[in-house]
Amino acid sequence: MSAIAARGIVDGSARGPALVGAEPISFLGDVDIRTGRVVGDLPSLRNTIVKGTVLIFPYTRGSAGAWRFLYQLYKHANAPVAIVTQSVPDPSVVQGAILAGIPIACEPEADLATLVQNGAAVTVEVKDGKATITV
Amino acid sequence: MRLTRDEQEMLAGTRGEAQRRSMEGLVQLGEAFGAEDMVEIGYAHVHPGMALYSQDVELMEDLVKIGAKVVVPTSANVMNVDTENWKLIGTPENLARLHMRGVRAHSALGAVSAMTCTPYWAGHWPSWNMHMTSIESGVTVFCNSVLGARSNRDGFFSVYAALTGRYPRFGYHLDENRVGTHLVRVEADLANITDYSCLGYHLGKIVGTDVPVFSGLPHKPTLDELDALGAGLATTGGVSMFIVPGTTPPITSIDQAFAGRKPREELVVRQADIDAVYSSFGNTPAGGAVDFVHLGCPHASFQEMQDYGKLFAGKHKAEGVELWITTSRAVKALAEQEGIVKLLREAGAKIITDTCPMSCHFARTTSPDDDIKLPPPPMSTMVVDSAKQAKYVRDMIQCDTLLTGTKEAVATALTGRFVPRAP
């Protein structure tokens, strides 16, 4: 077990299996809200299910409509339980996560892509701008 | 965050639940991005409520229930239904009725039901240096880059800003982020408005969320060309602002655009890059059959409506082709007054407001409540004159999608056969 410090973006705490992606994600288009399945052209994640995972990826891209799709994933009970990105996510994604109560951490002090295997249990705790990711 | 007394009162709930909820969300957002305080906004472009998404119109109705009222001029974005002409385009009645509830919610909030992605053509626009918020990334780009206002690419919280008149000071509200990153030298001809949308579409993939600065444009861009450029940039990239020295207020030189620093990167765009955007769409060859033609993405300006009128005057679309022209309610009213709507209808066009092909019930990637029985999209091959519409039609409606210039799209509508952009 190791605890990695990160910047806290959206408060909350969650635990779930890691799902680690190598590409940036657009919540508008890359993830099917009805199933939680990754349908976008993301080789490392294609056909995986984001539901219930701690979703780890480099950064968010694409439409300002992203908030709605993250919120819809939550409404359909298909949302990740937490999101960890390398760089700060788009304001729209942050707004969707606040509405849906999904904690977000970013800028972790260690390279999670090499530390964390898909499926490994990860805990994310975010409060007052600080985050701890336990793997 | 440092909050004024007014803002603290809103947060404490002494001014009602709507301002409390809004301020709580805005403070969370501000803390996420390290904002020190709030700015006062002068304009907000907000979520209309989208009937194609479960419980989404209800987000706006919930605000009405807790007594919310906007405190700054507020316009609503494009939505899923033309609430006037819904029967004409085959919208299921329950979807149309749900959207009418959304429109009523906006009236109750005190917002204007502009229902457009180009509120600036409809009379809603900020001044230079005005802080504002926008749920539509195309509006963010236009207002930052052409009008000199200050806006981020927001989501739902744009309505929280409208209800409080406040927004956290971060991103493009700060001078330090309104500085060029990439110097783009344009060597392409840019012979029509669609070329500008391709220029943006090509560059968005390269510059991501950065700020491109343009040099070498063939002339001072027109309003419609600037609109198309911004929409293209916001489609493939996360661009919030571009700079054309001499056009973007208050920047008059390349040096000023980079605040005296060196560009991080220099790029050249050639005609081949523009051509490659056109040819990246669709499988139907020149002369192949087409059953749907769309003009007006982003929602047409009055000038564009006039252009369409000239191209269609005295002519009629081919049989078997569905022809849509999309614009805002306000621009349609002006075009009606000038006889343009009548002329375009006589040519066989449907003049649609409030929505567009990629935003309406044609999209396959939505998730409506189960009792809205959506018919499958009626088209198999669609021609558009906007790189933004082309991308989203391809990905969301999932039909063969072809991109061409406006004149060529009109020629396609008149013949029912695909006319590629003339070289």
C-alpha cells in the first residue's frame, strides 16, 4: 500500500477498481451513457466499462457539453466513482462532477499509469484542495 | 476564496435557496481552479434544458421551483426541438411538449428563450472586457476573440452565474491567460466561409486548449468567417480564444498578442491542410446520391440568410432531398420581414430554429426517457457546409456525412448529387 498526494479538485471520497487509460477522454462521445462502455477511438480503453471504477487518464478534451454526459452517466448509474487526471480537467467536466458528486483529483505526485494495474483497488480522498490516492 | 459581503450572504442562504445553491457551486468551482475571488458578470448564455436527456429539462424546472431569477441579461442555447415547427421535421410530440416546458422555465427565470448557438446574431452580446459565462463553446470563442469579452468554456454552472451575477476569477477571466501561444501563418487561399471552419478544425487538433494567433489571412475576416473559424477551433480542440491582431480587441500587433514573449510554437497552414479536412469526411463520391442537405451551422446570421436567398432565388431543390436551413428565432424574423424566408420556402427549404440536425432527435447517442419513442434518423447521406456540423453528424447521427462549400451544398440540393468543394 502506498499513499500518493495529489491536487484536490472536487471533494469526496470513493473506493473502486482502477481503470487506467493512456488517451485523453471526451465525455461527449467517448462513453455511452446508457451502458458506461467506452465507445470512442481510445485504444487503451475501448470496450471497457467505466461504471464503478476509479478512472485514471491524462486529461479531458472536447466539447463544453461534457458536464451533461458525466451527469447523465451518474443519472444512469454508470458513472465512475472517482476521476484522477494528470492535468486539471476542463471546467465543464468539473461542473458535471460537482453536480454528480464524483470526486476528482489531478496532478498526482507519482506516475499512476506505471504504479496502478487495471482492476487494483484504489481509494481516492479529496478535501479542501488536497487529495490522497491510496493504491 | 475571498468573498464580498453580498457573496457571503448569498452563500449563507439569507437571499434564498437558489442563490445559496448557485453560490455554493461557484465557490466549489473557484476553489478547484485556485480562484482568489469572484468577478461580476454582465451576461450569461445558459443551458436550455435538453429533452433528449433523462431528467435534464427538470434541472431548469427545479431552479424555478426554488424561486430562481436571473440577475443579468441571459440567453438560452440551442436545444433538441424546433418548438414551432416540430411537426414539420417529424419530432415525437412528447419530446416537443417536454421542450416547451423548458422554454416556460426560462421565461419564469427571466431569461430570454433565444434557443440559439449564435446569440450574438440575435442581439445578445457582451462588450469588451465584460466578464460573462457560456455553456456553448462556440459562443465562448466568439465573445473572447471577436468581442473582447472574458469567458471560459462553462457547463451547467453558467446558469448559477446568471442567478448570482458572479463567477470565480480563473481561466480567461485573467489577463495572464489571454496571451497567444502558437503563431499560425496561413498560406491557404481561404476562398469561402467553410474554408475558415476547416482552418479551425485543422488547428484545434494541434493547439488543444491553447491560444492561436493568426498572421497572413488573405483579408480582414468578416463576421461570418470569424464565427466559422471559432466554431471549428472549438470542435476539435478545447480552444476558448484565438487572436487576429487588428480584430481581437484590444490587440493590434503580433507582438502584443504574445505580450512581448516569443511564441511557444510556430505553424504554417497550407491549402493541402484545408483540403484534407474536406476529404476526411464521407464515402460518397462526386455525383453520388444525397438525401439531406443542411446549411446554417452555427445558426445562420442575417448576412448568411441573404446569401442563401441569392443562391436559391428562382430555383427548387431536387425531389427526394430534405433541405434544412437553421437559424435563430430573431434572425428568422428579420429574414421573414425581408422576404427571404418566403423565397427559401419556395425553393423547397425548411427554415428551422431552436435546433439543428446534430442537436435534434436524429442523434443516436442520446438517452431519452423510454416513453419517447424516437424514430430512426431518416437520412442515409448528408451534405453540410460546416466542419463542426460534419463531425457531430458523423459521430452522433452516424450516417454518411460529406463536407463541402456553401455554393456547392446549394448545387447539391438542386441536383440531389454531391458537388464537392470546387478546387
